[in-house]
Amino acid sequence: AATAAAKRSDAVVAAFRGKIVLTRGALPTGANDKDTIAKIKAAQLTELAGTPGDEGQTWTFHYAAFPKKTGNVALKLQFISGELDGRMAAESSLPILDVDSPVLEGSLTIGESRGLTRDKAYQLRLVNDKGEVVAKASAIFK
């Protein structure tokens, strides 16, 4: 589910451009740009803890994507295996509330039933309608 992002300063956007920040909740805001950047870095997750369910493990996380460029009409979040094969394990379309926003925020739940495997590392790639990778991150799904 996409959420309206708080207005982020140009300095904060520049610090994370081309990256996807994974967190437990909404991005923190600091007293100034330097403080905000430090708080976002501190909140960033590199491991996501899953929850067992009827269809295997599921992971719920908040994302903040800082695309390299705005004006993306359609975006998909691809989960690429961190193993040598580099295969795409899963894909999820992300809603875009404002094509000109430099930050896209929302929450996502994805599970083993969609193709992910627990205790594996994945590269998350945000791909636009032209097939260009506009932001990425990596994480281990526990």
C-alpha cells in the first residue's frame, strides 16, 4: 500500500537517490537534513524477519524508494536471488501516487508462496515501464 510521503529536502533525496530504504515503519525525520539522513541510515534494515503463516513465511516491511529519475509511469519491485543464478524470485507492482515525487513510500507484504525463500539474500530492484532499474537495495529475508 502506497502512502503519501512527507516532503523530503533535496539534500535528503540526493543522499539516497537510486536506493530503496527498507524499514519497520515510516521514515524518520530529524531536526535538519544531516540529522534526518543519520536517522534514516540508522533505521535502515539489511535483514527482514519473517512471520510463519499458513502459506509459509511472510515478510512485511516499509519501503522508501528514491528513484534516479521521476516521471515513472509504472514501477515493479523485483526480488532477484543473491545466489549465482541471479534469477528473479518474485515481482510486485508498486502504486505510484505522484509520478513527479522524488520519493515513493509504502508498505509491502510478500511471502514464500510468491517465490521467496527464507534465509536467502535478495537484491530488490525497482524497475520502470521501460525496463530501467531506477533504485535498488539488498536484504536477507530471515
